[in-house]
Amino acid sequence: MTQSIRQAFLVAFLIVLASCSKESSPTDNDTKATAVILPLKVGNQWILQLTYSDTTRPGIDTMQITKDTLIQNERWFFIQDSFFGPNQPLLTNRPNGLWARNSQSTWLWLKYPASAGDSYPFGGDTMRVISVATSVVVPGGQFSCYQFRYLGVDWYLSPNVGFVRFPEFGVTDSTSPQVLRMVKLELLRAVLN
């Protein structure tokens, strides 16, 4: 075999090898097909910074998926945190988004995938998808987020990461229930299994 034939063979082999490795890696469409708005797996955690309007010292809250259960052959997950309390609904991902359930009903909470401008019934009103690519900077970094709006407040979640920023909302203090403090929750770190 001459030198030029060997070189041509080697070049052809490298091209075939390169094209094989390209085909075996996931495409953008494959990634989108397996993406979820909130990754649900026992042990997943979202460590959030709580910033109150009347103090400069932030607090910390951890949301964690503590267990799962099967209901009518569908896996549902329990999420616990210290801020929202023990009455969190069960959650599951379906092809059209994140669903929630309590003892009375089941409902679509966060549509995913979605398009900006989508809206759907939620909690006696309407949930709106404002954007599917809002850049949000929080203490945990910069994320491309879906922006959902309900009753004039916005929720930001990044696909395959989950919670990034919760809306600011009012809370009262047990020692002074008439004093309303605003609180903002932002992602410090996600621990995903």
C-alpha cells in the first residue's frame, strides 16, 4: 500500500470515527424532549436565600424532595421546606408540565414546554407564561428561566434546575401579626441527583 493510499485511508477512517461520535451524542431535540421544569427525585434540594424588606440579614430556606409515592400507577413527590410549611401539594412531571395534587384535586401548576403568551386556568384565575427565556441573576448564578405570572406576581424556574426566584410576597410575624414584611426567595444552590 502506497503512502498516499494509507493517508487517504487514515483520513477516511478519522472522518467516519468523528461522524460516529457525533451521532452518539444527544441532540438539542433529545435534550428538550427529556427536560422538565422541576427535576423531581428524592433527595433533590433547592437552597434559597430569603431577603426580608425590613432587615439587611438574609435567611436561608431549603426545599427538599423527601419521599415519593405511587398513586394510580403514577409517581408523585413530597417536597418539604421550613418556610411554606407542611401543606405542600404532591408533585409530578407529565408531558405537558408540572402537576400538583392535594386530597381534593389535581391541577396543572407550571406548563412545560410552553410558549410565551400561553395561559391556562389556575387557582380560580389564570396562569400566564410571560417568557421562556428570561435571564435571571440570583446569588446562585445566572439562569435562563421560564417566567410565569399569577395574580400579578412572577415565578422564575429554569428547565432541569427548577426554582430560581419566587415572587416577593408579604408575611406577618407571630410577635406582631399586623406588621407585614415583604420577602424575596432566590436560589443559592441546587443539589440535584
